[in-house]
Amino acid sequence: MFDKLTQKVSDALRFVAGKSTITEKNIDDAVDAIKMALLEADVNLRVVRRFVNSTIEEAKGEKVLRSVDPGQQFIKIVHDKLVSFLGDTKQDLKLKGTDTLSCILMLGLQGSGKTTSSAKLALRLKKEGRKPLLVACDLVRPAAMEQLAVLGTQIDAPVYKEAGATDSVTVYRGAVNWARKNLIDTLIIDTTGRLQIDEPMMTELSRLKDAAKPDELLLVADAMTGQSAVDIAKAFDEKIGLTGVILTKFDSDTRGGAALSLKTITGKPLKFTGVGEKPEDFEPFHPDRVAGRILGMGDVVGLVEKAQEVIDQKEALELQRKMAKENFTLEDWLTQLRSIKKMGSLQSMLEMIPGMAGQVSEDDINKEELQTQEVILNSMTKKERANHLIIGPTRRARIAKGSGTSVAEVARLLKKFEKMRGMMKKMAKFGKKPAALQQMMQARSGMSPR
């Protein structure tokens, strides 16, 4: 995500970072480099101009030039400007209480991920304690109703559809009646889409909007289309009116033009992002966290939240205890591998760690090795995973055969496990002495204290 933009902005900020004094020329050079990075990221020209003008004006003030740490002060200005252009603060859905029926209209062109996003949103609302109903009002795209039904089954959410229906307003009214009888509190309506904006589609959406009087009108747009997504959002807002935008394929958007331009050009907040293919790969949009990731500062809070979703607190405390006593087993390792897979792509997690954004590409991550490790661990018996010391030559041969690997690969995994156990014990020991832990990590990584 934002790979090239992050790298170039980080390079530009190195000109001024840590300097005890900076000049107007330093500022001009850094801002000019950031401007070129934004233009290459397909950010709207008007947005870039506003960003550059407001940054230069504030950065050349006495507050920065005469600051004790002007380099850091300048970086803070750039960060705050990015947050402002991304939307200032996270925007929540404005829904009624659970004792009243709320309605969300999902809008977008064909291929934007509207139907999938409808199901992802339903799953998120379920986790928040609401009872959503997915409503199939896309009566144009072939198999749209069937796709929504399949997705509803996957997330265990009800889907209302009427086979052979030709009028979306009629389907909506049927859904309302069904919802009231079944104690539903939120309708998520998957509306009709086209390959491009046309009058018949807008007319139908206007009729549906007038009938449903939705609490939220959310446009689903493909982040990979860059400025086209912004243009589409502007057109939908002018014709229908929007309350927010959902950007799909956000994890694959290496440029970031749409995210950085949307709020300024349309005035509408980016509320959610699709960050993968699974139903769980759907996140609220936090402008401050995204700005931090663009500047290479990471998103530690986001990483912790992802971990909390898949790791049970009791299990985490038990794991910590095992690490301290060197009781960490192959069974624990297998559990951790499965938890990491649930958290999403390894690259997206690494980008949340400060300083790692732009440093690691998808090609650098050996996903095949992780898969091989899981297959080998699955080929062991529970007794073997509980006590790796009993795995002798005969057992290694059986595990290799069962996992489709070699005895050497099994031996390599066991050696790596032994090394990891030792490292974990040291980290648990130093956990109570942060300074000692930092020195150990610096020594192992080749870093030196600043």
C-alpha cells in the first residue's frame, strides 16, 4: 500500500529530519520532492497545489524556523496536512438505534466490489451487535442475487431476494416487511450497477433513495482506478448524494491517488477500505493512521487491533508464560502460524511497523516457506508437537513423507524451532528490562543506539 509514495516522501523528509537549523531552501526542496511524489501517485492536481501552498506557508513561519527542533516541526506539519486531506478524523456510520430500522444504500459501478463490500459491511455490523439484512436490489447484473446469497451464507447473515423481480423499489418494500417480522435493525441494499454511469441507472437509484430514505448512501469504488474513482464519486454525489465512500482493493493500491484526493474533491469522507478477499478484510478508515503509514511511521495501534481480533487474551498470557519457562511447543508454533494467516497479508502487517513501509515487498516475503512449515507441523502427531525431542530419524522420515517434503526440511524446521525457543526465552527475560532488550535487539539487527 502506497509503496512508492511512502518511499519518496520518506526520502524527501530525510533532507530536514533531525537538522538543528533549516532554511527556506531546505523547505522548498523537501516540499518540491513531496509534490512530485504526490503527482506520481496520481493525486488530483488541485489537491497537490493546496497541499504545497498550505505546507510552505506554515513551514516558513517563525514557529518552525526558530524552533528548537525545526526538522521534527516540519515533519509534524506534513503529517497534519496529510491527515487533513485524508479527512481529519475517522467517520462512523450514522445509524439509528437497534430498536429502529436503519437503511444503508450501497452504490457503485459494476466491478467495483459493491456486492462483496455489502457482505463485508454486514459482517462488521454483526460483530458490533447489530442484526443486518442483505437486500438484493441489483436486478440487472446476471447472478448478482445468487452471489449475494452465497456471501450471506458465508457470514451467516440473512439475504432477502425476489426471483424474477423487475422493480428494486418493490423488492425494498418486501425487505422492510420481512425485516420487521424478523427483528432486523439494519438493511444493507445492494443496488444496480452499470459499466459506466448512465441516466437509467441514476433514475432507478433516485427512485430507490426516495422510497428508502437511507441513513447512509455509500459509494463503493475501486482504489486501483485512481482519479477515475474520484470522478465517479463526484458524479454520484451530484446526482444521488453521498454520505461516504468505501475504497476496495486498498491493499493493492500502491499509489494512493484516490484516497488522498477524495475528501478534498468531493467533500465526502472515506469510511471503509477493502483490504483483501476474505469477509473479514474490511477496515474503518483512520486518516491519522494512514498518514503515519505514508510517512513511514507505521500503524502500531492498527496492528494491535488486528492481533486482538484473532488472538484470545487468555491464550496470549499463556503463551507469554510458556515463553518465559521455555515451554513453547511445536503445537504453540502451529497456533501462531494460523493466527498470523487470519490477520491478513504479511506485507500489510509489516507496513504497520514503523520504518518498515516501503522496505519490504511481496517478493521479499517467503510465503511458500511459511506454508511448508504449516504442512510439516500438520503432519506431526499431537504427541510429537507437544514434545519435539521424541522426533528421531524414523519419525522425521514419516513426517517428511506425510508432508511431501524431505527429511532435511523437517530437520531444518526443528533446528529453527530450537533457535526460536532460545530467543523467546531471552526476550521474555529481558521484557522486564526494556533497556537490556533494546540492546539485545540492536546487537542482533546490526543497529547501533542513536
